[in-house]
Amino acid sequence: MYENLENIADFSDRELKEIMEMPGEEIAFKLATAADRVRRENYGDEVYVRGLIEFTNFCKNNCYYCGIRCGNSHAERYRLTKEQILECCEEGYGLGFRTFVLQGGEDSYFTDEIICDIVSEIHEKYEDCAITLSIGEKTKESYQAYFEAGAQRYLLRHETATEDHYKKLHPSQMSLANRKRCLYDLKEIGYQVGAGFMVESPYQTTEHLVADLRFLQKLEPDMIGIGPFITHGQTSFAKYKSGSLDKTLRMISILRLLFPYALIPATTALGTIHPQGRELGLKAGANVVMPNLSPVSVRKKYDLYENKICTGEEAAQCRGCLEQRVKGAGYRIVTARGDVRRAPHGKANR
Ligand code: 5AD
Ligand code: FES
């Protein structure tokens, strides 16, 4: 069965579980080889760049794993002004970025009116750019308003598709049902949607990972962002160990095989647990990188997890750094908007 990993869409839950758990390096190598073949068939050697602007670390939620949760009194909070956000875009545009990702905690200072004002100004100034929002759970009306202002993409990781596990990672005010509602609302409005989860988060079992894959098969998102869980000392999970490189890479490969068309980032978290993490992520099937465009002065404060890379002075130019890394891994950065390439109808989940 493992000789024909490209038929993975027909694997049973038990078979998926087996390839996730199988010890040794051989299976990981086979998965990465098959995933890279599928990725090249669909996207060649192209890697898309998204300029990430982390514009607020205020958050009303208290997710147990996250360093910017409201309960972390040690977090130094910041908000970028509209002018600062526009400066990031200007710098990014000059560096060749054609997608801006505005990411932040769930910060009620940024009302719908303020978000729409920022989005529409970016949209007017940079007509040829895609605007992605990643600002958490909102009402369908809010999502609709942002869409009309010019946002076309939205990232909202589901975090885990299993109710019991979701409850272990989040306080009772948050629910998996609402998270899923948000994702379906976003799709219905017409956004290109990104979902995803952490690998080896506390209490995660292989069954949970299988459930994540099954949920994604139903949702059919355009983007799937995953990265290892990473310990943060000022969270409830300070004593839990970070996720591994091996498991995260296996999951990237499995995702590529199940979702040939998907945009899959080699995430900052993956680069944080291993110096070559992002390069290895690309080789395992990822096709997106998200260099940090936030002002260097705030980068350390967007402190989701420990030892996050790209937060020092030397990281002012993630664009150049990543270009070299992508090249070194055997791929090519393209500056196009990089919209999703959907397979012909019915083939999306081959
Ligand atoms: N380790 C890894 N990823 C984390 N995130 C939040 N906290 C952590 C952590 N400790 C991820 C979540 C969230 C995304 C923005 O960052 O999956 O959706
Ligand atoms: Fe940020 Fe390398 S990508 S410093």
C-alpha cells in the first residue's frame, strides 16, 4: 500500500493513522517524494510569497497555547496605526509582494469600520494586490463587510476538528462549532479560505489528526496552514513539549497528496523548531512562504510561541533571506498574487 502513496485519498482512517505513526525515516522520505511530485505537477517549482503584517497583539481570547492570550499579563501589547500598516504595504510592494496578510489578535479596538477603512485604502492604492485578513472569529455580516471593502482571502485555522480536543485547548467561551460556522460563512461569501491546525499540540492523538484531514476534505479550503505546536512559558501549556519536525513534515506531505491544488505554507513555526525547517517544508510539499513585513520594533511582541524567528534587527529583510532559502531548496519565488489553482470539478480531492 505504501508503494502507491498517490492513492492516499482512498486510504482508510486506519491506513492514514499507520503512515502517520510508522517509525523510521523511510516512510517520511517516501511521503515527501510523492508529495513533491504532485506539487510539481500542479505548481511546478513556484513558491508564492505573502507579506505578513502583524498589526495588533491585543486579544480578547485566552487560548491555552497562545502567547498573546488575554491572560498573559507579561505580554507587551501594541497596535499599529493605519499609517504604519500602509507603510508596511508600501515597503512590501517595493520588495515585490502582491499579497498582504493582515494578522492580529481579536482586538475590539479594530471595529468593522476601522478594518474596512484600512482594507479599502490598501485595495485602492494597490489594485493588483490580494488582501488577506486573519483576525479571528466574527459575524457573517462583518466578514461580508470586509469582503466588500476589498479583502478576498481569510485565514482562520480550525486548530482541531475534534470537539473534546478543542475544549482542552480553549476556554469554555470558545467553541469548535462557532469556528466551523465562521469557515463556512467565509466560503459562502466567496473568500478564498485558509484553515489548518497545530501538529502535536497538547493532548493531540493520531485520531485527532485523521479527523482534521477528514474535516478539511469536507471544507475544501484553498489554503491549509499547519505548523508544530511550540511551548510558550507564559501559557497554561508551559510544561508541554513542542511538536516535532518529523511529524509536521509528514503532515505537510499528506496534505499535499490529499489536496494537490492547495496553497500550503512552510510556516514560521516550522522554521523556529529547526534551522532548515521551512526549506524542508517546501521539499515535503509546501508552496508558500510568509515573510514578516511588520516593523522590526514590534516583531518580538507578536510572541505566539517561544524563540520565534525573524524577530531581530537582522531580520529586517525576510524577503531576501527567504528568496535565498527557497532557491537553496530547489524552488523559485514568484511575485504573482498566486491564486489557488483548482482542479477541474470533482477532482479537487483526488
Ligand atoms: N505554537 C504554535 N503555533 C501557535 N499558534 C498560536 N500559538 C501557538 C503556539 N504556541 C498558531 C495558531 C494560530 C496561529 C496564528 O498561530 O494555530 O491559529
Ligand atoms: Fe525572516 Fe529569514 S525569513 S530572517
